[in-house]
Amino acid sequence: MIQIGFSMHPNWARGQPLRAFLDPLRAAGLTALEFELDSNDTNWAEFGPLMEACRELGYNLCFHAPYRGQRSIAGFADKQGEEMARSLAPLHDIAAQYGPATIVVHGARSASRARYLLYADTVAFLDWALEQYPTLTLALENLNPSPDVIKIGDSRAEVLHIVREIEDPNLGICWDIGHDVNAGRIEAPGPIWLRQVQHVHIHDLDEAGQDHFPLIYGRVRPEHWLPPLIRTGFDGVITLELNGRRCGFLWPDRTPPKRDGVPVMPALVSSIGAIADAIHGTTQTPESRQSGSREDKA
């Protein structure tokens, strides 16, 4: 069964009861919450209790592996890989205690390290995580291309190649639809690629191309992107992945947060509802799940 998720952070519900924030989203279709495991976050001490509170409310929990700043896995295939593994293990342990669960992973990135080395780093990290955490499903994310940084996973073809090379049932793709749109793609990948998708991120882009907004601009339309995935038999989580600093916070001591005249909470509710409508409006059939006639658009 497909679940709808939301990228949760302590700041979203700050200053109000947790249910006051989550209940309107649940009424719109929310069933899962995704937590980024970033121990450098200034609110990190609040994450553990928040995860427990959300689980007690009946939400399925999924996770995003650390990747910001020095958390890149660049160098994991080299001697420092053991030290990096020791540093990352406590954070992955948190996800594992909620297993079976999905954890989203970014490939290695660097402004100077050669691409083939970064590719090897990514494969080495995935091999390590798959061996250490059998209750976790790893989802390798397609990333935004950057002119200044080499990123493993900045093309559909590379993400698919890594997943098929490792060929582990606990490894799949996190399809970030907003990243696809930001890269100029206008159609979903083909069924060969989509059958590897274990998890989805969806978010809108503003007029400047900044992403991770609620679905308020019409540049990322779930009714366009999700049906091809759903028809393959996808049954994972589709997370509305937002950047709270761009959307505004819900703290009561601030002016009502708005973005282009749209209050934040109604924007979140309507975004969750739009995802739910796209899911419920798409029919799955045995024939469509087996369909492979169209060439994969990598």
C-alpha cells in the first residue's frame, strides 16, 4: 500500500501540540514521516523524542541518511572508510531500531575528487550499509546536477547502473521528482527504471528554480508524474520533502508565515491532498505492472 510522507523536523510543530500540526495533514492522507539523521542540526536533541512521539501516534517512520557538510561519503572506498563508517554507524543505528524501514542515501560528491573514485566510494558505502543493516532498505537518490560539484547520482542512468550493479533486494532508488524537473526533464522515466524505485521525494520549484517548496507553483504536478510509477506496482512512501527555512515556520511568536501569499498550513494540506488524489486516481493492473514495452528514459 502506497503511503504519503512528510519531511518532519522539530520546528514544524514548535509552539503547539504535535497533533495540532499533524492531524490536518493526516486528514488529507498523511501516514508516514521522514527524518533526516543530521546530528549537526541545532535541534538534534529533539529528534529522538519526536520520532518516538510520532511512532506512538501511529505514523510509519522513514529516514534520510546524513549528507550535509562533511557528511559526504567521498573517500569511503579509501583508508578513511573505516573511520567514516564508525562515524556514520550511530546515526544509521537510529534508523535500524525502527526497522524494517527505508533510508534515503545520497551518492558521494566532491568538487575535486575524480568521478570514478566517487562512484567507487558510493558502491563501497552501499555495500557496507547493506551488510551492517539488513532491516533497512536503502534508496539511492537522483540528485540535482551542479556545475561546481561532481555528484554521483546526478543522472538517471548512473543511479540505475549502481542499483543494478549491486543487485541487492534491500537496495533501490529514491526518485526525487523535483530534482528531475529542476534538471529539465518533462517525462517520467521508463518502467525499467521505475520498477527499481523504493521511495519518492516530491516538492515544487519557485520561479527562480529553488526547490523543496509545497506544491503551490504548478511546476511539479503529482497527477502528471506519479501515475507511471503507480502502474508499475510501487508500494512505498511518497514524501513531500520541504525546506522549512524557505517555507516559513509555524512558531506562534512570528507573523503568519506565507510564501507568495499562500499560508503554510493550507499549502501543506493541499499538497498532501494532491498527492493522495494522484494515487487514488491511478489504476493499477497486472498488465501495467508487467509492461516493459517502452524504452527506459535514463
